[in-house]
Amino acid sequence: MKNTAFLALALLLRPGLPALNAAPVSVEFGDAVYSIDPSVVPTLAAPAALPDRGGDKPAKKKKWTVMVFINGKNDLETAGLLNVNMMEMVGSDKNMNVVVELGRMKGQEGDTDADGDWTGSKRLYVTKDKDQGKITSRVVMETPEVDMGDYQRAVDFVKWAKKLYPAERYMLVLWDHGSGWMDPRREEPAAGDNKGISFDDETGNYIRTPQIGVILKESGGADILAFDACLMQMAEVASEVKGHARVMVGSEETTPGVGIPYHALLAVMAENPGMKSEELGAVLAELFVRFYKEMGKGVQNSAIRVDRMPAFEALMKDFAALAREVNDAEAFRAARAGVMRYEVLGKESDPAKRVSFYGDVYNYAEILASSMTAAGPAADALKAKSEELRRFIKDELVIHNNYTGVDHAGRDFKDSHGISVYLPPAETRVAQDRLEGIFEAGYADFAFSKATGWHGFVSHLYGIE
């Protein structure tokens, strides 16, 4: 999900979005330092005129093409319009293409008649303008009826963008509500709770977790996969996209409705067109947190190396096997009670996150190891494996992790280290089989579970009283 209440605050602040009024900052990555003056948006030349409905002639190859798939066919429609206007504060330039597919409908909660009140989808080549209340970028393609919850629509968008706007590197942003690996059954009422990702309120369809990997595979992959959606920075999601993306950027926690500060991101890209994928992923995670820190909002965001997932999976498999062998009930209880958790069910339903079943991997391994009472060779091996896993997360898997403030339960985000995973809740109100039965796909069928045996580990944890 996204926090739509926070969206109202951002709209009141427009056009003077906080990051535009901020003092210059420097974002460090490795040996590079990227200087950003958010009050100054680069002056960029407008691109040549484009045909109104597609066209088959590709443009000249550039450094980057940023592709943003915005499903506004739900209560986030206003946020989608705002985000495109933020992109238009910088727009495309000689080194960078910015293309968007924006879907809209009528009659949903949060419906707005802004910007012409059109429906269907428009594919836009984003160009700079000074009007933060109206989208002026040229419409390259229109579709009057569209299912934005069909993964094939996203595949078509990415293929289309790559064909017409080729680049050395590609960033794909999937934008909407998100809920990590959970894929609700279509007959369940979970749709109203904004489960899945890219949920289309008109068709009732949405993009399933395994389909995210299919989108990348069928469209030729992306250098960066970024989620402008809640809760998507999970091991289960990353395993589905391995081999088809280099860097994955997102949040372990829920995110404000405004989402990514696109104006700041594109300004950095315009000033630093030669950035590599890992550098840009780190910058995006940093900018996201700095943007909301100015607003006093607690958030977390990270960038990870997807090509490190096989090694991460191997470590998680060994960690889970050793933990089951040692079977230290006290350590299991301590880790289950103390791990950093995320807002799966909303603060009204779960104010203390007692029934959240997403937890930070690093923090869980850390608490488990430090709480052990068991002794012997197997216990020593488990402690060593926990340390190895945590070191790998910090030094190899996570490119950059950033956070500010506290979550809705008052816990500091410092206990978030960049990637989360399915864990039994601190308080079991629903049996494991009933909880997992809500979802369309069995957890054991996900790539991460197959590679690690994590479902068996979770089942073991459910059995610890």
C-alpha cells in the first residue's frame, strides 16, 4: 500500500515541494560524490517533435531510458498525476529519455477530474515545463481501454519504450500499491486492502509477484528495477527477478503516497549522465530518504545487487538448516518478538505490529544469535553463520541502505538493514495454513522458498510456543 493521507500534505505544499527549497546536498557512493542543488532545475533543450500515436522509427541511443509504469486506476490517481508533473520539472534531455505509461479510470475512491479527466492509458515522452499543475508532455500513444493489472501490458510498455527510445542502460519503475510477496486470491476481498502490486480497480486484476520476473524476462531485463510501492524490498521479490535486473531499489516498509521524488532523481541524472547502475541505485535510495526527512516522515529505502541473490539464498538455506538443528527455543522466541517488522496490515489494524509477518533479515539473524542459550559445535556454527549472513548483507548484497525517523509503532528505522523476509508474526491470531491460504500462490512455490527451504523454516517457527 501507499500512505494516501500523506499525499494530501504534499499537494498542499505544491508547487514548492520541500526538496526544491532545500539547501544543496552531496550524495556519496564509493569514491564518487554527486552534488545536488535541489533549488535549481537544469535548463534542458526540448526534444524534437514526436508523432501522436507511436511510430516505428527509434530515436538516437542515449545514456539512460527511465520507464515508469503508473497504474493510477485506483485511489492513487492523484499521486500519479503529481508524479508526472514532478518529472516534467526536469524532463528528458540529450542523454536521458523519460517515458511513462499512465492509466486512469472513473468512479474509484479518490477519483479526480484533474488534467482533463480522461480515462484509459497514455504513453508520454516526458519533457520539461514550468506548469506543476498540468501535464504538457506529448502523448505518443493512447489506449482507451486498458488493464493495468495485466503483466503483459507492462511487458508491452517496456518493449515499446526500448524500441523507440534505446539507451545504454534502462531503469524500470513499477508504481502503485504494493505488498511484498503476497498475491491475494481474486475471489478474496483483499483487493480493497490494496494487496499485490499494480492493482487495477476497474478490471480487478493485478501483477503477481512471479510475474514481476516474467515482465523483466520477456522484455529483455533492466539495469535497475525500482519499486515506487510499499513493502517490495523483500528476499522473495528479489529472487523472482534474479538474472533479469542488476539493481533493485525499494522499501522494506510502507511508503508515502507521493513516492519517489522524481524531480530530484532526474536532476541528478541530468547532471551526471554517466552514472552506472549501482551508483544510480544508491543515489535513488539516498534521495528518497532525504526528501521525506525534510517533511519529518520516517521512511527506509535501499538498493541491492540482484546478482548476489544466489549467494544470499545459499547463506539463508544454511542459516535456516542450522537454526532448526540447534532448535534453541529461547532464541527463536526472542528473535520473533524483537525483530524489526513492517506495516503489512496498517496501523489501525496492527498498531504495535504484533501480527505483521514481514521482518528484517539482518535484524532477525542478529537477535537470534545474541539470544542463544544452546551450546556446542552446532550452536557455534549457527552463530558463525549468522555473522557470515549479516556481513554478506552489509558488504555484498546491499549497495546502499538509508533511513530516517521511526515507524508508526515508534521504533527507529536503524534496525532496518535493506532486505526483509516472511517470518511468523509475534502474535499468532491466525493459523499458518489459514494465513497462507488467503494467497493465490503457495509460499513454497516461490523461487526464494525453493532455493532456501524457507517455508519449512517458517513452519518450524510456527510450532515454537
